[in-house]
Amino acid sequence: MMKGLKKWRLFSLLTVMMVFLSGCGEEYLSTLKPSGEVGKEQLNLLLLTTGIMTLVVVVVSVIYLLAFVKFRRSKVGENVIPKQVEGSHTLEIIWTVIPIILLLIIAVPVVTATYKFADVAAMDEVDENGNKTALTVNVTAKLYWWEFEYPNQGIITAQELVVPTGEKVYFNLKAADVKHSFWIPAIGGKMDTNVENVNKFYLVFDKESEGLKDGVFYGKCAELCGPSHALMDFKVKSLSPDAFDAWVTSMQETEGQTADKESSDLGEATFANSCLGCHAVSGSGSAPGMGPNLTTYGDRNRLAGFLDHTEEDLKAWIKDPAEFKPGNLMMNADGTAPIYGNLSDEEIQALATYIMGLSVEK
Amino acid sequence: MSSHTQKKSFGASVWDYITTVDHKKLAVMYLLAGTLFFAIAGFEALLMRIQLMKPNNDFISAGFFNELLTMHGTTMLFLAATPLLFAFMNMLVPLQIGARDVAFPFLNSLGFWLFFLGAVFLHLSFFMGGAPDAGWTSYASLSLYSPGHGIDFYVLGLQISGFGTLISGLNFIVTIITMRAPGMTFMRMPLFTWTALVSSALILFAFPPLTVGLVLMLFDRMFGGNFFDHTMGGNTVIWEHLFWIFGHPEVYILVLPAFGLFSEIIPTFSRKRLFGYSSMVFATILIGFLGFMVWAHHMFTTGLGPTANAIFAVATMAIAVPTGMKVFNWILTIWGGSIKVTTPMLYALGFIPSFVAGGVTGVMQASAPLDYQLHDSYFIVAHFHYVIVGGIVTALFGSAHFYWPIFFNRMLDEKLGKWTFWVFFIGFHLTFFVQHFLGLMGMPRRVFTYMEGQGWDQFNYISTVGAAMMGVGVVMMVINCLLSIKRPPAGRDPWGDGRTLEWAIPQPIPFYNFRQTPLVRGLDPYWIEKQEGNKEGMIYAEPLGDIHMPNNSALPFVISLGLFIAAFGALYSPLGVAEDSRTWAIPVLIIGLLITFGAMIVRSVKDDHGFHLHKEEILEIEEQLYGKGGKK
């Protein structure tokens, strides 16, 4: 009977866990469905600690419920004065030693993994020609967008990180204004982008993002950075190594690309007059910008990291960026109008068409 | 001469409370002020939960949401939990150790007024151009970037109320060390007094780093000091260290007295002495000590390097050991006892599993590599609310029921109390349990909204429903408190199973507490006397004689008021970096400081020896309170 009861308990516990595991979030966003080595190891640690900790909770709860049920005053009698026990050395030792053992079981993999995840020595390794062997991305977090620079490839992009699968991708993390934090939940744990120093770490992307719902992994800013902190999302596209190399080449080919003020295309001319000061349209050879690099805008999944990638949304954004991302730096000092002034509807329409057409993937 | 007058006009009563140095009246004032700020901060939380009820909600704006989250955290920790615990410490510590008052009654009053006026100053920010909006941690790069005066309010308000907390902490340390009744050795002190002592010692060491941090921040904001401005050679990570060297012990400053309160409630309603008293004392001290060794676990993702992270990870895990000792000792106190499920006991019983749940997620986050995923996600929000609501708020609510008769000589309604418990308790788990999963599913904390289609909608909705239930619970609690005004006097030891000296003292408690200083013969002195059939409840260490009492004084209020006024001057000073300085700022700053220092000089120069209450007067007062012959 007791045995049956225990089995039943185990079964119900498993059922509850199943329910939660099935509802454990979206594959492109959840730490519970990792698609990379770092995230997987972190999930293993989560399972290990959760297992041990659930054991602790269950043991404590069982003793506690037993004590509660057995020693109710209604059971032991109204006028009974219980024996005034001082304590027990044996018990004290037991409940000191057992937790220490449990913690040691956790501490060993924790310390190992701490050192492992911080090992970025391979960042500086070079082959016989003096070229870096590992892929490095310089991430700069800005109010409220992300810039991704690939120093060894000489290319630069924004808002959508593009990486190859199956290799360690190293990151140099820094913030340009206030502190942010770089987090791709489905790939691995976060690291802060400080204002005064560069933080380094690596992530591994196991899976091509193409099969995902939006074709991308979601990235987040995890440190409060002002009104639009919640909207400071970015997206991650993971490609097969060949596709990544092709992407790099097509990015490099955009060198020198620019918008012409004299262009017959109203969109391009408007862009050259009003936008080019902050937003570059070449993915190579251009310096880090005041605003996100728009070379690959047409290939992206989202507008401003979180809005729908449509022309309608883009027009509304150009008209009043502050309505969508309060506190963003596209507004003039008193926040009344965009720094590029108020454009006519015709100009905005042409501009939106032009920007939507910026693409390297064709 | 205060207090023997019977009926007073309203104005006289207010004056009495402004000038009082009586620890019991100050306790009531802490209780009222703490409740007020608890209600405000709770309301802020409800607004935030309404905003997050559904994706893309536009109930409140992004900027205002940041103000709410900042003020919710700051208020709950500094201005609600701390004063509410001080209320219990003020009321109980002198009674538990058999003292007439705290060691420095004047400072006790000063501590309260500094806290209260600092808190009022901080809250005025809502009406004067916007509240602070950089989170309660106020990380330097964002707080220096923050426009307007919000952060200045934060810095100045916390500085003033921090002085108050520091002064009160010192006062408790001296009181507990020097004012114990004869026979009340350290190892006979009630556990609440022990936790009050350790927690006050933590205040003594933890608040100075905060003060330093706030001064540096003040210099940066007001005079362009560049301590944290990295473009001028400053460093924002230093702020993180200073803040968390204070901020982590702060958690223990709050949770240790909460442990102490439960260590009083559980033995009382189990009719059994606390199991493993000496190991409980040891665990308290150890937790207090380790509390200072682990601050960098709040900064695992800051990039301190693997060695620092590994050391702080292991040190943090170590805290689980003494905490576990405490939990097992509580359970073993219940074991073999005679449990009466009153409302305070219900809170204690609810506390154990909730707090254990909060503790184990703490160990998970102590695992540095795992914390890279959990840090600054909703998981951490769930964790610290399990600890703070499950540990501290349940302690406060339970103790309010438990000690209401000590405070006001009235009982709270048991039936309503139990209903309140269930509504609040279920609401609490509903709100925060699902937040663990939100965090694991990738939701960062401190977000004012979220897009749909990320799988977060349902849990956020559940969380908001839970928050509403918690709100209802708090309202029920307040109603219960108000209804108690109409209830009959509770008298001495109304629970019937009181163990410590505060239950032995006759009700209502005269302003001088004990007529004669009691003699303590062991742990749980009142229980010992009751078991030996001593109807008096105490034996005395001295014959009835004159009592030396301190005079009331308005100076603490004046000193605090001066700083309160000066703070407005500092805020709008033309030296500041903000552009809206006022011409009156410097005069106001000077006037405020003159008031403060003037009052301090008056206090120093004027001798105030207090007064003596003569034997005959004591007998007269007791006859008024308890009827002829000392018994009513």
C-alpha cells in the first residue's frame, strides 16, 4: 500500500514536470530549449541543481508535514505540556554535513564550468599566415540598439547578428553610453556590456536558425538601460559555415556603397540628405555609426529590433521614432521632432521603399 | 513629566508623539510609517502588474514604469521592511531583556525622524518633476545619464534616512549589550533579541559603504565629481561593488529579525522551547558574517573573471548550511510539541516551505555559470520575492497578529486573520511561482512591456491575478488592524503560552516598563515562572524604588527637519549639473544646515538629566492602570 502510494506520488510529480517541460517556452527564446553548447551545459547545471534542490524541498516538506500532522494540539491534548528538549548534537551534525555534501556535488561542476566559459585564449590564436583562426564579433550596445562588427572580416552590421554554426564564436562586449547586457537565451547565458572595459566570452550555435518560427533566435538586453530597455531586442541568424562565408563575401562587396544626393530615386536622395549622416549603407569599410548600419535592412526580420518588418511600420517609425522607442536618440534635444526634421509623406514613402530594398542576400 | 495625564487634546497628543523618546511610542510610529510606505510600494507593484497583464499594454508609459520599479524596490527595502522590523525591535527588545528603554532614547527618536523625513523627501520626487528611474540599484552609468532630479532625490533621501537607520542600529547594539536585566546572560536572550543584535551589527558595517557610494554619486551629480564617469577616468563597476557590499548584507539585515520573530512564534504555539537554541544563535552569527563575503554574486555577469566568480559562488552556497540548520531547528521545535494553529502560527507554517523554496533557488543562482542565464531575468525576480515576501512579509504579518496585544493591548480578529493569510499566501505563490518559468523562458526583468508570441502571455496574466489577490490580502489585514480599535483589552499573556518577558509584563504597559527590574533565571523566563506557579510572572532583582526616566525632546525632530530643508537647497543648487537651479537654493541649504547644527549645539550645551519617578507616583500610576492593589 505504502509502495503504491509512493509510486503514485512519483507519477504525479513526473506528470507535473512534463506539463511544465512541454510549456517551457519557444525554441528561439527559451533557456530550456538550448541550441548551443554553452546553453546546453547551463541547462544541465539547471537540471542538476533543480534535482538536488527539489530533493531538499521534498525532504523538508515531508518532515514538516509529518510534524504538523502528528503534533496538533487537538491530537496531543489541550493541557499537555510537551517535554522541553534542548537540542540534539547528532541531529545538528547530520543536517550540517548532508547539506555540505550536497553543495560539494554542485560546487565541482560549477567551478569547472566557470573557468571553461571564461576561456577565451583561442581568440588570439593565429594560423601560419598570421590570420586569426577564430571568429570574433565586437558587440557594441547603444541606446537602444546593437552594433556587430567583424574585425577580421572588416564588416559591420547592426540589429541582426549573423553567425556560422558549429564553431565557437567569440565576443568582445562593450557599451557606448550606459551599461547594457548581451543575452541570447536559447544559445547561452548573458554577459554585461560595461562602459569602461571590454568583456569577452564565447557562444556556440549548433543549429541553423532557418527552421525557426521567424528564422532567427531572439536576443535581449538584460540590464535596465532607460525607458526603452524592454524594446532593445536583437535577432540572431545562424547560417551553415558555407552560407556564412557567402554572406561575408557579399557584405565585403558592399564596400564603398553609398546613397547619392543627386539620385533620380527620391528615396535614395532623401536618404542621402536626411539619414546618411548616421546610417551607413555599406557593410564594409564604414566606421561604427551614430545609428544602426542599414546595409542589410531588407534581409532583417524586424524593424528596430522588435517591430514588424513592413513598409507601413517603417513609415510610421520614420515619422515619429519616439512613439515606438521612447528615449531613443533619433529625436532632437527637446524631443519634439526627429533630428532629420519632418519629412513629407511622399519623401517618407520613397524612403521606406528605398530602405526596404537594401539587401545583400537578394 | 509626561504621561500620567489622562485625556489630552489632539494637539497635545501630536506634540507628545513628535517629542516622545519612549521606545513603545516610537515603535508605534515606525509601525504606522512602515505600513504607509508598504501600502504605497504595494500599490506601485500593482500598477506594474496591470501593465504587464497582457502583451503590448499601454496602461502606463515606459518612463513612468521605470520610476515605479525603482520606487517599489527602494521603498519596500529601505522604507517599508526596515521600519516595520524596527517597529518590532523597538517594542520588543527592551521588554525582552527587561530594560526600561533603549540605551539612547534621544537617538532612538532622532533615528525615526531622520528615516521618516528622508522617506517623505524621496516620495516628494513624484510631485516635483519625476521619481528616480534607474532601479533601486541605481547603477552608475544609467543614473548619471538620467535626466531631471529623480536620482538626486534618491541620493539625498536615502542618505538622510540611512543616517536614521545607522543611528538606530548603533542604539540597539548598545542597548542589548549593556541594558540586560540581571541574569539575562547572552545565552539566555530570546532569539529575536539575538537576531536584532546581529542585524544591528550588520547595519553598522553595511550602511557606511552605501553612505560612501551615495556621497560619491552626490558629488558626481551635483558638482561633476567624475567618480563614476568613465569618460573622465571614473569607473561604474566601483558603484556596483559599493552598492552590493551594502546591498547583500541588507538582505540579511531584514531577514535575520524575521527569523527571530518566527523563532518566537513557533516555540510559543508549539509549547516547546526552541530546539537547538545555541546552534540557532551560532547560525545567526554565521549568516551575518557570511553575508558580507558574497556581494559579488550580484555581479557574476559584470565580467570579474572566473576566479572571482568561482570564489563568490562557493562562498554563497556556504550560506545555505547555517540557513538549513535554522529550518531544521524550527521543524524539530514543532516535532514533539503541541501545535496550536493560530494566525501567527499559520504564517510561520506557511513561511517554512515558501522560504525553503526561495532559498534553494538562491543556491541555483549561486552556481555562477547557471546564473549567466538566470541573472536579470524574471527568475531572479521570483527568487528574491520568495525570500522577501515568503520570509520577511510573512514574518511581519504573523508578528503583527502575534504582538498586536503588546503594541495596543488588543487582539486582532483570528478568523479574519486566517482568511487574510490564505488570500495573501495563495496570491503570493500565484504571482511569483510562474515567474521562475518566465525567466527561464527568456523574459528579462525590469521590462515595461513585451511583444506577443514569445510564450510569456499566459504566465504574466496568472502573475497579475496573483498580485491582485495579494493586494486584497493586504487590505484585509489593514481592516483587521482598524477593527481592533473596537475590541476589548487583551490583558497580559493573551495567547496563554507566552514564554519570554514581554508577555510577563502587565497590560497596558506603563511608560517605564517594569516597575522593578526583573531577575532572569533561564531561557524563557516567563515560562519558567509559570511552570513554578508564580502568579506574578516575574521575580524581581531590586526593591520598589525611584525610577530614572529621560525627558521628552523636540530636538530630534528639529535636527531632522533641518536636514530635510537643506536637502531641497542641495537639490536645486546652482553648483549642480542639472540646469534648473533656483536662486533660493543656497540660502535654503544654509538655513537648513543652521537649523540642524543649531539644534545639535543646543543638545550638547544644555544639560538634560531626565527626571525621577518616585515610589508614590509609581504606585499611583499603577492604581490608575490596574485598579487597587495592583490587580484589576
